[in-house]
Amino acid sequence: MRFSNSLIKGKLIQRYKRFLADVELDDGSVVTAHCANSGSMLGLKDPGSTVYLSPATGGKLAYRWEIVEVGGSLVGINTSMPNKLVQEALDHKIIPAFEHYETIRREVKYGINSRIDFLLESPGLPPCYLEVKSVITRRQEKLAEFPDGVTARGTKHLIELSEMVKQGARAAMLYVAMRDDCDVFDLAHDIDPEYSKTSKIVFAAGVEKYVYQCDVSTEEIRISRPLRFL
């Protein structure tokens, strides 16, 4: 998915209050950007890091933080982006596991006060409940990890997907790594042991799991290739 406007380069001063980031632009001016990421952003919020902002449309802030440069690699930090990337990938049928579905619906109610990211349907096929998670963490060389903090909501989603399998549907987790410097993926067992334990149970019970890596540039982010799930 291409960015609709040219990104603006700057240096991160600080990320604070979870959703705010002060950035010094190349012209020396300092702006406050929206940080569309509620996670801990391990290793991605160091002061002085090169970051890229997009002009925001609507809202109180004029900029939105999109990318950070870490160790020579670009990492997308906007957690609203993966769903857009998956929509694009489904439309172009570049993820083989879901290429036979004709109808794609987003944010469909299911479970207990939840909405599934994508509900895929097609005559003659079981419906597929597809949940998408943004992956941005890398603590070890070439290893992408999720989550970067305790996620009770993520654990709830796993359980609800398992319930869909019990009812005869397909259900799948799709982890989208918005960085291109990793070769494998694993769950961050030490960060959220409950999520890790629950995932083992639901995957063994039939919830499918997929991991895809993205190519990231200042012009676009796009899903590129699958990663091996350890």
C-alpha cells in the first residue's frame, strides 16, 4: 500500500502518553505527532532515532508517525496499517490460504462483544474468521516476536477463534511483521506467558496460524513473503 502523501523525515525527541511523539523536523521545527501504537514499542522509541511522519487528515494533530529507522532497517509502527495491508493482499489473492474466498467482510460481530478483523465467505467453503496482529518487535537477530506487552485482548481473541473452530468454521491468526530484517517468527513467551500458553492450546485445537513479512519503504509498505513460525 502506497502512502498517499510523501513522508516527512525527522528525529524522535520522545514518545510519551502512549499516543504522542515529539519530533524535530529537518528544518529545526518541533512538531507533535500521533503515535498510532499503544504497545511498548521495545527498541523502537529511542530518542534521536530517524522517523518518518505522514500528514494527518482530521484530528487534533497535523502529523502521524508511520516509520522508524532501526539498525539501517525501516519498521512500520502504525498498528492501523496491517489491516489495510491484509485487505490489499486478500483483494489481490496473494495469500494462498485465503485465495479461494470470494466475499470479504470487515469488523463483523462475533464472540463476546468482539469484532473479527475479516470474515471470508464463499459458496461451498466454511466461513473463515481471520484475526490480524501487528508485529514490530525484534529482540534477537532475525527473530520477529509478538506481543511486545501483555495483551489480555489478544488472549480473548484466541479463545474466541477456537470457539469458531468448534462450530465448524475456519479460524486463523495472521501475524504481519512490518519490518524486513527478520527470517523467523515466534511468540514472546516471557512477555506474555498467558498469551503463549493459550496460543498453544488453540493452535493444537485447529486455529490456523500464518506469518507474513512486509517490504517497508518511505513510499509504501506491502506484504511480501511468509515467515517460518518457530
